[in-house]
Amino acid sequence: MNRFTEEVITQLGYYIYVLVNPINHTVFYIGKGTRNRVFAHEQDYLKVDFSNDLVEKKKLNEIKNIHSIGMEVEKYILTFGLSEDEAFHVENAVINFCKLIDDQNLNVKKLTNIMSGHRSDSQKEALQTFGRAELLQDALSPKPVDINQLSHHKIMFVKINPTKDRSDSNRDLKAEEMYNPESKALKKRTLGNWVMSLDKASNIEYILGVYPGSGMIVSAFRIIKDSPRYKAIQGETTSGRKQIRYDFYQYAEPVTEIDGVQLFPDHIKLTGYQYVDSNGVPCNIQSERVYIGFD
């Protein structure tokens, strides 16, 4: 394995990792990073000459020795879902702890506080705080669920990407908010002003946010059926044609499951509809929204 998939990258945020020599089972590097930083070191030694940087040279020579006998560096993620500032402090603390172990020749036995300490929201949702990079990739990857299990409901799916909003800064969505059910920006992106027919606005039961890169469900809301169930906003198109947009923000509640299908914390992708095919592969369609359950 030499990279995380995009759906996992969006959940990791900043993370702390360690590189382990599989020959003697020793930790030889601790770092912080985002995206695929943990895999970059093995790639660096193949293409860069760090002969003038003694620290870097020592690390890359370690990697070279591991590869010379046909093995790969073992990569562990200690913690993830951090801000850049949190990652800086955690990295410093872990390095200092390892130096203490080395300098004082200490032995670490099974800790009495065996439960993990503080967890970020991302970790709580994933129910995992550390592990081999391969295991983390598997744990955070979306699980396929056949759309037919929910096809009797009227559902709208909305594409959700972590981007800035050109018209409303309150809808700016950062990558670390993609899986945070408390994020107002995520809720606005999911439930915001949509152009649709009156029939759909009056009968939609659920609105689900989908990350198009993976097909993963990142947000889910049930429309409260009590009247009113939406705010109708009169407007015009650029050509001057009248247009009605429907805003469900104040008339929906978050859900974690539908008919026993657990959406979180498992992180699922619903397969077999316009966004994701029956094999779980995301489909490249332009439509921002798709529907199921409507004739």
C-alpha cells in the first residue's frame, strides 16, 4: 500500500505517524502530515539525494536497508483528525516521550489507563484512534449497501465537496467538517436552497449528502413532516425567468440510520443508483442532485 484513497484522506485531517523498521521492530521516525505524507519517505529515498542533510540521510539509509532485503517500512497512524496546531504539539510530545524512553532506558509495560485519551470527532466516528496505515484505510473506507434497501423512501442525494462557497461564507466547508454532524456549513450545504418541483419539495422524506469522490454518505437529514416543511424563496434566473428555491434548513433533523441501515459511524456508500454503480464505483455525472422513490 502506497497511498490513502481520497475518501479516507478527507477524514484524516492532520495526523501523527511513526515509521517502523520491520527487521528489528524499532521506531526510527515520527512525523506529522496530511494526505499521503506517511508514504512519501519511501518514495523520497528513490529520487532525492540528501547527502548534505545528515538527519535526512540517516532516515533514508534506514529505508534503503529495509528495501534492500525486499521488505517495506511499517507505517502506523497514532492519531488523526487534528488541526495543524494540534498536530504540531502532539508530534512534539510524542518525540519527547520517545527521547525520555531512550535517555532514561525506561521500559513501557501495559498502561493502567488502557483506554485511549481524548479523541477527535473524526476518531469517535471511526471508533479507532491508531493502527497500521492499511488497517486505518480499511476502517475508514465506505462499506457498500444496496440502494434497494431504501428505495421505498423518497430521498434526495446532494453532492458535497469541501470547498468555499462563492456566495455565502457560512457555507464554506473545510475537509475536517465533512464528517462532523454538528457542522452548520455541512447542514447548509445539504439542506440549502434547491430548485425543484413543488411535488418533490412537499414529499421528500430524507436528504443525504454524498462525497462524489467515493460515493460515501457524509450527512443525512429527515424532513420534519409538520407544516411548514420548507422555506420557499422567490427568485429569478439570469435570463429573468421566475424561479422558486426550497430551503429545508430549519425543518430537518439529523439521522444516523434509515430503516436499520446504519449510516454512521460505519461510513457507507449506497450502490446501484446514479452516483454509485452496483459495483460501488462512483459514477461521473454532472447533476448536483439525484432522487430515488419518485415516479
